[in-house]
Amino acid sequence: MKIVIAIDSFKGSLSSIDAGEITASAIRDVCKNIDVKVFPLADGGEGTVDALTKGLNGKIISTEVTGPLGTKIKSRYGIIPATKTAVIEMADAAGITLVPAEKRNPLNTTTYGLGELILQAANDGCREFIIGIGGSATNDCGLGMLKALGVKFLDAQGNTVGIYGGDLKDVATVDISNFNQNLRECKFRIACDVTNPLYGEKGCSAVYGPQKGATPEIVRAMDGYIKNFAATVESQLNLIGADMPGAGAAGGLGYAFHAFLNGRLEPGINLVLDAIKISDALATADLVITGEGRLDFQTAMGKAPVGVAKLAKKINPNVKVIAVCGAATPEAVEVNSHGIDAYFPILHAVTTLEETLKFETAKLNLYQTVTQIFRLIM
């Protein structure tokens, strides 16, 4: 029997690789001489750097960058030397959790630190980039990031424009002559799970601005700034993309990556599954095990476990897919219509959330559950 394991993290408890290795250990203890392959799993959001870097034998690089409020913060990214790939989460440099609630205002936040991460990775030799752009505190249309990468933005008087969202209103000239040369050799794949255009009633300012601290007045103002910015870029550089699905992701970062860096926006789980090269293993698998900390209606809408199940069934229609999880809501039954044949919560006793989330508790619960599943299967 050939078994493929690709389990997302149980947040606050088990990493993707931890969950995969514990599951593999339980299977091997029940079934001798069995072919088990473990793959890291994430959906392009939080945990992607850890899952892919560890799972693909990379290393985490700690560094210091400019945070969303313009002050220096500690950040990090992953490097996978074998493929010269950098794995970055924009939230590590410009995430909303880095901004105290009372200071949230997209006029005053920047993606400059994300540009610094990209530049450092490119200077370290990376030429392939996987970047998750969820959880942003910004609405600067990538202005800060692009400035860090060498793009010049000038106002009508020829003065250098600032790096914050509110500075978009001043952009009159865009100059890419000093764009970092290393970046011209780089390929950018962007994990993007939204389809919003850049501006308008479904654009980044209107839809996501309020959760980043924007008042209705700020939303209207920023929508105009961004529309004018995109028009300036198009007229001066012939770079387009404002209407592209996903252009409004992460406060316009989707647009910036597409227009300036030729980035490809992809659903996060699809990007990750391609990056971990799981397809060949799925083609010959008899059984696939996936899962995450909580199965619910969002899982059925395309989160990591369903992404694994759909790909598995597409490649190998007869393969069976089992999911394990910390908990499952009544709505989790929807996953049975999306490729997961059966799912099993791992909790074995009523206890506190604090106890449940402890590594050793979750490890034992997962091990026991998988052991019992495979005693039945075998």
C-alpha cells in the first residue's frame, strides 16, 4: 500500500511537518513494510514559510526590515537552496497584527519592508519567489515595496514621494530606470485567494480598507488616489492590470506584483501543491491523508485539505482521501462532497482548550486516532 500524507498545521499545536510525521509513525507502527510519503502543506497564508522551508529542506533567515509604521522590526523569510527559492509571507513585514488597533490607518502604513525582504533574498541568490500576501495592514498599492526595489516616484515638483499609503496622492512621475537588476531574472508566484479589482466598489479600499482602520472618508480618498496612481503607471509605462482579478489583494499588492514584476497570482493551495511536487506521489497512491486543526464550512470552500483532496481525485480518481482534525463543526460534512471520503476528529476526552493545544496532548491524540483508523483499514 502506498500512502501520501499532506496535513496542514493544527494552529497553536502541531506544525504541518509535525502532524505528518506523527501520522506516518502511527501508520508504520500498525502496518509494516508500507510506503509512506510525507509532504508539507499550507494554503499560502500564515504558516507557509515554516511549512515549505522545513518540508523542502530549506532554512529560515532572520533579518530586520521597515515595519508597516516605518519603524524597524524583526522579520524573516525562507530559502530553499536546491531550487534557489525564497518563501515570504508579507504579513511578516507589513501585517495587520504588527499594528496596534489604535494606530491602524492605511494612509500611514507601508509595504516597504516587504520590498526589503525581496531584495535581500534576491541578493542572496534566490530567483524563484513564493509570496503569500494575506493579512496586510496596508493599502499603498505596493508603493513602499516598489520604492525599496528601486522604483522612483516623484511629485509634480520633482520631489521624491514618501512610502505610505497616503503618499499615493502625490505620485506624478514613475521612473523604473533604477529598478534592481537582479529582479529582472526573478520569477514571482503570488498566493492570492481573492478576486477583487484594484479600485471601485469592489476594490481594495472599499472592501478591505475598513478592517485596516479606514473611515468612510479615507476609503473614498484612497480609492481615488489608487485610481489615479494606476492611470499614471499605465500612461507613462504602459503597465496595466487594475481590472485583473486579484489586483486589489493586500491593498493593491496584487496589482503591483503583476504590473511591475510580472508576478503570477494563483490560489494559495494550488501554488503550494505545485511547489511541493506532490502530483507524482498522488498518481500512484492508494490512500491520501490530509487535515487541519478545524474542519468547517471554510474548509469546503477551498482550504488546504480540500485542495489536496481535489487534486488527488483529479489525478487518481480511485484514491481514497481521509482527513484528520482537531475539531469538526456540523458544516464540515460539506467536505465529503469535495473529495474527502471521511474525516476523524482526534479528541478523546473532554478537557480545556489550553490542555488540548499542548504539543504532547495533540501528538498523543493524533497518534491514537490514526492507529485506530489503520487497525480497521488493515
